[in-house]
Amino acid sequence: MIRRRRQIELALKLLGDIVATLLAFFVAYWLRFVVQIQPVTKGTPPLTDYLRLVPVILLLWPSVFYFQGLYQKRRIRSQTDESVRVILAVALATILLTAGLTFYRDISFSRLFLAIFAGVDALFIVISRLGIRRMLGRIRRSGGNLQQLLVVGAGDLGRQVVERLQQNLELGFAVVGFLDDDPGKQQRKVHGAQVLGTTADLEQVVEDRQVDQVVIALPLSAHQKTVQLIRRAGQLLLEVKVVPDLLQYYVLRAGVEDLDGLPVINLTQIPLQGWNQIVKRSFDIAGSMVLLVLTGWSFPIIAWFIKREDGGPVFFSQVRTGMDGRSFRLHKFRSMRVNASDEAQWTRAKDPRITKVGSILRRFNVDELPQLINVLLGDMSLVGPRPEQPEYVERFRARYPEYNTRHRVRSGITGWAQVNGLRGDTSIRQRMVHDLYYIQNWSLALDLRILWRTFRLALRDARA
């Protein structure tokens, strides 16, 4: 029942990686010894000597890529995540190659050549994979090479799955329909997909519709049913995915610690602890300093325009709740009329409180730039849940007990919720779900992905 179409995609990636690596090898030799970006002092070595490295590279590179997860049968992976993995894999493979060459005495290979090769190779492989991704995306959007996907659960989670897949047709999934045990949903359409029957009909629907994957999107209260469905789908040799309701599932994310041989379950373990916290803070400091250097020249110009319009203060400062529930003053370029903050309400589209200069600042997303100072001071991070005013925090915490979990990490200038369209007057629950996802799945690659998407959204808004 599991189709072999994905093997074509993996074969294309492997072939593309090999071709890109071979091309990078010859380009690196050309740059080092023909163009001589740095003068060669010991004579130009013959290409035949360096060709001895090719068999080793063709064995080592795919092996490292495999263990870095770059040949896994995963269709849902962002372009940024894949590119970061490629760069890390090339760096690791180059380090291993360099270490191995220290034991090879016959020929002394240029370290600069290896560095050039690594840089060019990473670039060529990223471009190759981007080309393959776009080619397959066009094929899938036109209806080719699709995987048939069945969603179990036509509730809120199931609707979100179908909605996301419809918005990302390049992922290559065609939703055949839903299964749901609610009698009121039978034979109805949800987001254009038919409810085909109940969970008892799983085997028959899989056979009739030639299903490749099953996505189970049931609430935590249906845990026993979820376990049974996983077993039944597994017997049909289907690929099974489960979409958890994070607001209920979050408290079950646990880690096991050792207390002198006694296992202790930590119910509040998150990735942003220990060395990861140091890495993220170092990234924040370096990133905020670079961005302040790049954008600092614009601060006096923006201040002049704000002051010229109505003579009011340049900056807007407001108390927000940050990590561990501590309060801090958030700074922004003022984009609303003076005393507009006295009106406690979300910013709306075409909000009359926004000034003419403020509308331009918001359009280009530069009103947030002073928050780089907050990042440098340690009040905030470049990426994280957006901070709220203390009165809103109390209100949301009373409604959603999980809300306070957002304050286990530093608040951010941008976040996972914001790059997914949840800004301003949007669903608090959905924003919280996205924030909890970010906290539980943090990685430096995820931060880079969010920053890149923020940059792309800012460019799109500026052109609008």
C-alpha cells in the first residue's frame, strides 16, 4: 500500500547532491590554482593528484547527509530548515575529510582548497535542492505525484490540517476526505473535503480511495480511540501522523531526570535550557548589535519625521510582561497620536489613532526597531512570543491556564505566531498554540527560519 513515488524524489536529491559536489570540486580547484584567489607559492599541483579525493568524497558526503536526515522520506520540511541542514552537513563532512587527510602523507592538500570547496559545495547543493523542490512543486500543484491523505477527525484540528494543506499544494498531498464519528457530520463537506464515514470504515475507505497516509486529528479525550486507530492503520502499512491538541497535550511533554538512580519525571522540560539558552542569548546579542549598526543611521531621520508631524515624543514606551513574569519597558517608535495608549484596545486595520508617519513606519515594520535595545539589554529576544501588557496577561491567564507557559522564555520582536498571520486583533488561543509549539520545538534553525519569513513578510507588506 505504501507507494514508491517518494523514492524518485530521494533519488533526484541524491543525484543532484552528487552532481553539485563534483561541480563544486572542479570550481574550487579552478579558483584556488587557476584564478589563484590567493597566490600559490609551492607550484600548482596537477589535477590528477586532487582527483584522488573524489572517491572518498562520493562515499563520505552521502553518508554524512544521510545521518543528518537529508535523505529521509519527509515531505513537510521548510526550505530554510533544509538549507541549514545542508550547510551543517557539508561543514561536518569537510571536517571529517580534513581530519582524515592528516594521516595521508603522500600528498599535502591545500586547506584553502578544502575551505573553498566546502563553501561552493554548500551553495551548489542548496541551489540544486531548491530547483528540485520548485520543479516537484509545479508538478504537484498541477496534480501530479500526489499522495492521497485521509484525515480522521472533522473537528477544529482536522479543519486546520486541511486548511494548511490547501494553502501549501506544493507539499503534494491530496485530501480524499474525513472520517468522523459525529452523526451530524456524516456526508457533509468541511473545507471542500467530504466526510466519508466513521472511524469504523477506516479499512474500507483506505482500500476504495487508495490512501497513502492517515492523519489523526482527535482531541486528547479520544486518546484510546487514537491508539486503536494507529494500530489499525499500521496493519494496513500506512504512514500515520498524529496532530496533537497542544493546549491539552502540552502538560504531557515530559523529560526523565536521574536523582541518584531514581528516575524523576520533569513535566516542565523545554529545549531552551542549559547550553541552548546560552547559544540563543549569544545569537541575540550578536544579531541585535549587527542590526543596530545596519539600521542605526535611520533613527535620527525617523525621529525628525515623528517630531515634525505633531511635536509629540519620538518613542513610545509601555510596561510589558516578559520572561519569568518580570515586567520591563518595551520601546517603539511612536506610530499613534499622543495618549492613544489610554484607549485599551487592539490595533485594527485603518485604525484612526495611527498617524500619517506611523502608517508608513508600520507598513515597513520599522516602528519595532528600538526593541533591538530591549534585546541587547536582555529584556527580549529576536524571536519569541510577543509580550503583552500585565492587565492582558492576567485576563488571558484566567481564561487559559497554559498561557503563563509563554513566560518561560524571553519575549521576542517576532515569533512563530506572527509569521503565521496571527498579529494584532487575532485569536488568542491560536497565538498561544503557536507560541507553545515554538517553545517545545525551539532550535537555532527554527529561529533563522522565523527571521527569514519575517523579512519576506516585511518586503511583501512594503510592496503592497
